[in-house]
Amino acid sequence: MAITTSQYIINAGWARTDTIDQLEKAWTAISWNGAAESGIVTYISATNVGGGGTVVDSSNVGVNTDYWDVRANITTGIGTGLSLDIYRNGGAINAKYINRTGAGYTTGEVVTIKADQIGGTANGATDLIMTLKIDSGIGTYGGTNKFFMKDNPTTANNTYPLGIAKLVVDEAKEYGNTYRSFQMWDDTQMEMCVGSGFCPAGDSNSRNNEVGYGPRFEGNSGLDWPNLPTSSGLRFVNTLATAGNNYYGCWGDNNNARETIASSRSYQLDLNVFRSGLDPKFVVWSYRQPTLSSTKLRDNTFLTYILHNYTGDLWDLDDQFLGGVTTIVPTTDDTRPILEFRTFPCGTVRKLSNYYPSKRSAEAGYMSWNSGENGTMPYSSYMSTSYKSTNCQATYSGNHYAGIYVRNNTQDDPYVNRSDGGWNLSDNLPDSTNYNAVVKGIPLQAAFIPTPYYMPDDFVLIDFHHNAPSANIQQYDTVTISGSEVYTVIQGSYDQTGSTDGILFCARTT
């Protein structure tokens, strides 16, 4: 079955804000924007003064204990998802902040947090009963035709334009929604953060009984977000690259959380979308500047990535959220064609030091980190698989590359099918051994065992040999197997010396 492909074009001279609009249009076109949310809680108060009781230790001394991301599990209305950060000082509750704003609440609605969630009745805790106020400003956030939120409505400066996308992976599950932030760092680099919830309200302050810092991600410190949302200044605002300044993000190298989407604003920028016909949830996104001069694919094709969007039986989204992203990266060494699939499994990470991973991210279970509080990852914030070209006669150092099975006894070089290095060219393996496959059934990340997801069969790897040197293969070029089997090039890596040999990631268009 063939894929569908679409292009979202912004002309040369584009502004940073245009890239966020471009991405929003693409999400809308493939129906990835989750339903609108309204009735989010912005203010709470205790209806019974001193609600929550006083918690003491075994010596009858009031405790100083914090409770994070505590769910309000009883309500007089139909709202869901509200959670609080609750602080005890000397045993009594002295502060509470809205963490998850929830949705569907009404002003005046009463919610209850049970005593066993905030210290236990045996230790002196009582039920915490509160009335609510909902956001009376914008009111509704997101919708099927737009991002959940775009920029901060309180500011007009668009130096660091921002878009928040809500992706519904499994709406029946507690953590079935994944929220992703896309923010421009400069003219050519984009940042992305990810979490299990997002608060669109708030400002630069943290106030008792209110949302406080915001807009921001929601959840528990170290599980959903690297820092405690309600007490951290890592809020999103388009006048500040706050997360970037602190090196927080999902993708990018081990020093920053940014990926390059363009060479400059002087050239047209296309966002090309390749969507599977077998699994419409599987989409490959790729930035390209087609008018930028190039001699090889990587000269004008930039960030190519896959946002994880699948369900399976390896984990339960009632307990974890799907936070991963995989980028497809060609080598910069043309003599050794390699196509690397890098998967960032741990949600938002402090990339500068590779610590504070989001451990509720489902894919984080494949990673290792030290036993310290920061959870520092010892090597990298991502796991990867590098596919080498068997057709290319390069010397690859080490044995950590995945090789594709190739045999061709008509090819002058390499002599993989010949008996003695080419001295007696008649001594070949028979024609029946020839094999140059279109490789299907590719693991989203082969370094993950067991593999949680395999790419649908309309996305393939092709290891190729072309006799002519210096062939300039570009995105949207085609590889024809037969009249009914044609593949379009998305990303690749190849050597252009003597002949053109390498590896291509393609999608079936015919």
C-alpha cells in the first residue's frame, strides 16, 4: 500500500513564527491535534479551615512533608485530571499549588483529596475539601484545527515563537495524551520538550492556591518533568528561550536540546510529511530547502524525525506516557555511508549534563542511569542503530553497525561473490545467490529489546550501487523496482567516489 505525502511551504525570507504556523498546519492536516480542553482550574480554596489535618511522626512532632501531583479523586461535577502539590510545615498544610489543571470543571465545583493521599488518617491527616475556580480568560485551549496553545497570549514579542501540540495516543488511558512543545531557538534551530500534561495558564510568579508559574508542563518532579513544575521558573514564554537557556529538551546532542531545520531564512523552507498507508499513526517529518544548492542529499535536507505514536502490550498508558522521538541522521563522512536512527526515550532531559530524565516516559525503561538523585545517564541521552552500506567499499571501524544483506556477482567492485579477490573473475557464486533487498519490517529502534514497534512495510531501507560517480540523489527522487513498486527517497547517506554507493530510507509511493 502506498503512503501519502504532503508539503507545507514557506517562502524565502520567512519569519521564525512561520515555522510554528507551518507545523501547526501539518498537524491539522493529518488530524493529529487533540480535542479542545475547557474548564481548567486556576484557583482553589479550602472550604473547611485547616482542611487536611495535622500529620505527626511517632514522637507526636509535626512533620515537614511534600506531596506532589496528588490527584483530586472525588468531585461534585464532571471535571477530571486536577492534581495539587501540597506542602506541610509542622504537620499542617501551609501551601498548595495547582499542578495539573485538569479539564471539564466548573466554578464552584467541590473536589476532595482523601486523607490517605496526604499522610494518612492514622497520622492525623483528614480529607482536604476544596472549591474551584476555572480559567475565565481564553477558556478553551486547542482543538482539531489548531495547536493546544501557541505562544503566550500576554506578550507580543515573537523572538522565540512557541507551539504546544496535544497528541492523543490512547484517549481511554490516564496518560494517553502526550504534549510536545516546539520552540525556535534562533533562525535555524528548533527545540522540543515533551510531557504527560501541559498547563496553558500562569505567569512568572508562584502563588498559594493558584497555578503559579506558567505556561509549563505538568506532573511529578523526575517522573514527568525534570523539575517540580509549580516551583520552577522553567515556564514557556515567547520572549524567553527559558528551557533552551537551561539546556532542557528532548532531542539534540548531549550538550543542547536543539536540532537544525534550515541553513538560513534566505531560502524556501518545506516541511515534508510522509504518512503510512498501512498505519496512519506512523508519520515521517522532514525539513528541506529545495532551492539551496547541493551536491548531496544532506546539503539541503535537514531534521528528519518520527514522533512516537503507537500502542502495544509492552506497557500500560494508565501508568506511563509515550514520550519518545526518533531522528534519522546521515553521516558526515562521505567515505563511510551510515544512516543512524537516534531514539530519545526519556522525555525532557537536562541535556548539558544528561540528567533529570522523565522516568514516566514509557521508553525510558530501555535506558540506564546511575543511582544518584539526578539519575545521570552515563553515556548519552539517546540510543541508536547505525545502518551501514554493504555495497560501499568502505572500512568501517568496529563492529557496531547493522549490515544489510547484499550479493551481486555482476558488480565489478566489491568482489564479495568472487573466489580470489578478482584474479580469476570466472570463479563467481551463481546468479541464484544475487540479492539486493528492499528491507521491510524495520524496528523503530533496533537497540530496543524487545522491540515495541516495527515501521510499517511501506517504509524501507535500500542499500544501493550506482555505476556513475557523483550522483546527486535528493529527497523525492525515486527508486523503481517495477512498474507497480516505486519508492520515494526521504533521507540517505552515500559515497560519490568512483561510483555512487550508499543507503537510503524510502517510502513506497506506487
